[in-house]
Amino acid sequence: MFTKSGFEKLFKENYPRLFRIVRAYFNNDISDEIVCETFVKIWDNQNRIQIKSSWEDYLTKAVTNTCIDYYRKEQTRKNY
């Protein structure tokens, strides 16, 4: 689905916006990690991705889901 250069372009064009979304909830270091983790998941699962609206919407939802996953893991970690 992606060429390396196409994926890099998608990353570079969307990273700042996605970072700002995550930064509203977490610190800078974690925000960078969450955005990068989201893109790794997209790269790894690119053959199964089905875009129903736009890349912008898809990426926003994907990074939001990664934030939720991170928060849940942290809550579980803190409880033990």
C-alpha cells in the first residue's frame, strides 16, 4: 500500500497536528512516543487498513485510540 517515501510524507505532514492532539493529554516525551507508535502500527497493518473517510480522520482516530491504550496500561501498572 505505501512506498517508503509515501509513508514518510504522510508522517511528516501529519506528525505536528497529531503531536498537538496527544500533547493536550500527556507530556512531550510520551506524546512523541504515542504518535510514533501509532505510525508503526499503521505501517505494520497497512494491508488491512480501510479508509472510510480521510487520512486525516483515520490518523486522528488512530492516535486517540493509542492514547486510550496507553492510559489504560498506565492505570493497570499503577494499580499493581
